[in-house]
Amino acid sequence: MLLIKPILAFRPSRMDLIFAVKTFIAMLLALFIAFSLDLTYPMWAAGTVIIVAHPYAGMVSSKAVYRLLGTFIGGIVAIVLTPQFIDLPIFFTLVLAGWVGVCLYISLLDRTPRSYVFMLAGYTTVMVVCSSINSISTHSVFDMALGRILEISVAVLCSAVVSSTLFPVHLGSLLQKRVQKTLDDTRQVFRRILTDPEHSSSYTQLLAGITRDTSDIHALAVHLNYERSALQGMTKSLQELLHQVSMTVANLVAMSERIAQLDQIDTRYRQVLPLLHEHVLQFLQSQQHVHAEQLKQLPDTFEQDFAALSDQATAEQQIALNALKMDIRHFMENVVTIKCLWDLIQRGDKRIPEQIVTLTTSYPSLHRDHGVAVRSAVAASIATIISFLLWIYSGWHAGYMMAQLTAVSVCILSGLDNPVPALRLFVRGSVYAAFITMFYAFVIMPEVHEFWQLAFVLAPLSLYLLSMFPNPPLMGLALPMLINFIMSLNLQNRYSTDAVLLMDTAMAGVVGPIISILAIYFIRAMSPETSANRILALHYKAMREALFIPYGVQFRIHLRSMLDRIGVLNTKLVQSEHIKRAMNLALIETSAVINLSRLAEFLQNPKLSTTLQQALLTLQQSLEQAFLAQEKQQILPEALKQQVFTDLKLVEQSLKDESNAEICTRVSMNINNIRSSIFHEHPPVKAGHAAEKGA
């Protein structure tokens, strides 16, 4: 009953109605062609149009391509497997369940829109096999697979043509606005960090939003290749821009940490910060059309401003000030790189200048959770096995539909931490659809004898439910209602219905998702807190790995994956204050991970003295042990923490005998950053400074 009020209060907008009418036209067109070709299950053509429906033309076209490819793979696998194992039902069930599980596992690891191909390949095989067995006396598995491919082909072509020709809405304009907003947010955070003494309480949420947005836009950019918009074909360039934006997030957090550290010692240096901010901002605003040769340029006043800062700072602040200087320099270089890429994108130029070290890889450097993927695959396999065994041993005629819908429902929402609530809503929609279907079957459909009559009677309910699709809270109920309604009617070109079969099919549409709910609940479902803890464990594993990756392109790719993981982490709606704090600290720790990589770089430097090299190696080993402990339990044992601090002091003592001043400065900065940003150890506030702040 929770959605009754929103549904009653729902008033579709003009864009909602345009989307509904376009999708309904595509559905009717697909249904008409399926009738004309006398396909076995025309309902799948209509149902596929509903499944791939989306307000943006590029997303419809890309989903159409991925769905067609997935269906083709699933059909081929069904053709190969069915003749071999049809006489061994139990073994065949295990093979199909394993195939669904493997496909879902790969799909969840991919984390790009193309993952749809793998998921679809899994449950399409089950659908073709089930339909073939159900019609074994009249159709071969090849006929079923071919029919399925034809039904999907008709549906996706109709969807793509209608979506791109009738009032098309392109994703490019939306992404342009979202990218610009992200760049504006970055500028706003930079201003707060340098000019607002209380910035630490106001910028964290904004940075978390930036990390979420970059992850979202990265996935959406794939669809640009499938639409005619201002950003068509700019997927790779836009994704590279987003990688560079992620680097600026690390710069901003590092800057904030250094300024917080400086503030704890003395605040006189802040007199110069507004002038530094103004000069940096003027420089960045002047870089409107950046050429590749200008990427490493700095403001003419940069060294002068930091000399003024150094004059105002105390001796204790000099190391943190040097680190701040490096962070701001890297920030400006990254922002200029982003401006260069954005300018090229806006002008329709796909090339990425050679001077830009690209972070885009053939296999995207995104966060992947193998544990969740494995548990989802196991749940999908077990749900598939249970549904097939019920079908085999019950002899239920509509059992084939139950098995099909089990395979579909156990896969489609597997990306959520806990798909059970959404699947319960799916079941509720299926129940509502069953009652509506029976009303249509007994009252309306007996009077339908022509296609125009069918279109007329389907229009009211279809248009009403389709207009809810652009509204995520309502789509969760509208989609299963419409899909189950269309599937349960089992529309044929003879315009007749079998009441018993219809009720059986409607019941199968409810039982299938219930099996999925039970399997997911006991095997896969997890709370946001559990999911966040898993991601935090992977975060500390990545921190440990960074110890052995010297700074370079490979490290920047590794850092990009860590920042993407932070973006995913910030989508978790956790209630625990302890976990919330750990999530905030993870972003700060990620900003300083470059200092771990520098240790590996220092250890390969032949100019280091043996004493310093041995001290750094000891520190590297104690850091590895600390991150390994946090990976297992998130809480660092006090003994390990003290060991790290002891080894940090040992490195500092070794620096006293080091003759190379440049190495001493660089190592000192890294030790300072590791202590303050990774282990969150800050110097105590001096009494005079505390009194000054109190005043």
C-alpha cells in the first residue's frame, strides 16, 4: 500500500506522455510485425520493447544492440546444449544453472552497460530451452532460438527507429550539463579549501558527490556512440576527462589535509592564502583554449606566492607547506588538462593530445567486488535449479514460464545490495497484473477481432503505466505490471485466449520471482553496512598494493580504481556513525596513497644511503602489515599502529645523516603525509594557537 498515494497523486508531465506514446507506438509496431511473420511468441516482441524503453534515444539504441547480441549468444548456447542433454533433465538443469551463474558473475564484474550482454546471454538460454521443451512436439530448439532472435530483432529495431525519429531526446545534452556541474563543484571546493577556515565541515559532502557523479557519467558515456548528439562518438574522450577529474579530487582532499595540518600549528600563513587563491583562479580562468604545449605551465606568481607563505609560516610548518605547494601544482596541471580535453570535446575533436598521460584502459579501471559477484552467481544458480526441479517433478504446464521468470528476476536486480525489497515490489506488480489480465481475458479480449481493436483496448493501461517509467519510485511497480500483463495475455495473431493457460501463466509470473526472492534472501542479500565494510576491506587491500607500484601510469590507473571505489562507497546509505566516519577517512587515505607509491620509487633510487634505504624498507613492511590487518577487520590494532609510528621516526632520524637535500625534502613530505592523512595523527594544538582560535 506504500505506493498507492504516489500513484494516485501522479500526474504525468508532457515529456512523460511523449515517452509513453513513443514506446506504445514501438510496441504496437513490433507486435504487428510479429503477427505478420507468424512468430511463435509475439508477446516477447512487445515485452522487449517495454524492457529496453528509456527516455534517451542513445540508451534505447545501445540497449537494443546489447540485447540483440546477448540473445544471439544465448540462442546459440541453447541450440548447442539442448540436443546433447535433453534426455538427462537433472544434469541439464545443473548445466543451465551453471551457465546462468557464470554469465551473471561476468556481468557484475564488468560494471559498464555492455554487461547487459552477459546477463542476457545467461537467461536467454534458459528461455529458449524452456520454450523448446514446452513445444517439443511442434517446434525444434533451432526454430525456437531463431524465433526468439527474430522477436528480439523486431522489437529492438522498432524501439530504436521510433526513439530516434519521433521527438528524440539525446543523452549528450544531459551529460554536458552534468560534466559542467562537476567542474563547477570542483572549483567551489577549491575556493572553500583556500578561503574558508571551517572548510572541512562543508566540502566533504561535495567531494563525495563529485566521486559519485564521475562514476555515473563514466557508465553513461558508453551510450554516446549510439545517438546523434553534440557528444556523439566522444565516449573515450569523456571517460578520459572523468579520469582526470578523479585525480583533482585526490588533489583537493590532499590540499585540505595539509591546510588543516598547518592550521593546527599556526594560522599566520593564512594572510597570504586569499592572494594565492586569486592568482590561481585568474590563471585557470585565463586558460580558455588550452594547447597541449601549455599543460605544464604555472602562474608567473606561483613561486612568489609560496615564498610569501613560507615567510609567514613557522619552521614546523615548512614540510607541510612544501607538500601543499606540490598538491596545488598538481591540481592546476590536472585542471588545465581537463580544460584542454573539454575544449576538444566541445569542438567535436576526438583526439587526445600525446602530452596527456591517458588513464583509459581497454578493460576499465573500475571497482569490482568478486565476492558479491560470486554470491549473486550462486543465488542465481540455486534459484534456477529449484524452479526447474519444481517444473520437472510437478508436471505443471506453465512451469516453463515459472523457470523463465525465475532466471530473469534473479538476475535483473543483482546489482543492488539487497534486491529483495525491489523483487517484492516486482511480485506485487505481478499480482496486480494477474487480476488485470483476467479481467481483460474474460471481459475485453473476446470482443477483439482486429489489430486496431487490440491497440485500442491496450492503450489506456499501457500509456498510463508507461508514463510512470521516467519516475524511478513508480517504475518499480509499473514495469512488472506492464510486462506481466503483456506476457500473460500471450497475444497471438488469431486474437483468442485460453483462459486456463492464461491463469496458469499469471500464477507462474508470481511464483518465479518468489523463488528468486528466497534464494537471494538466504544467499546474496546484504545490508548497506555489510556492503560498505566489504568495500572498505577492498580499499585497504588497494592501499597495500600501492606500496609496491612505483609512481607512473600504472599507479595512476590504480588510483583511479580506488577513487571509483570511493564513489561506489558513497552511494551506500549506512546508518552506523562508525562506518560513516570510516567512509570519510577512506577518501582522505586515498588522497595520500601517492605517498605509498613514492616509497617504492625511493627504494629504487641508487642515490639513497644504505641506512635510509633500510629504514624505508622496514617502514614499507610495517605498512603492509597494518593494511593487511585493516583489510581483515577495518580497525588497526594499537600495537601495529605504534610500530608504524616507530618506523616513521626511524626514517626521520635516518634523514639527519642524508647529504642529498632534495631527497631529504621529498622523503620528509611523504613521511608527514603518511602520518597525518593515512594514520590521521596530527600534532597537538599549541596553547597560544588555541587561545587565538578561541578569541
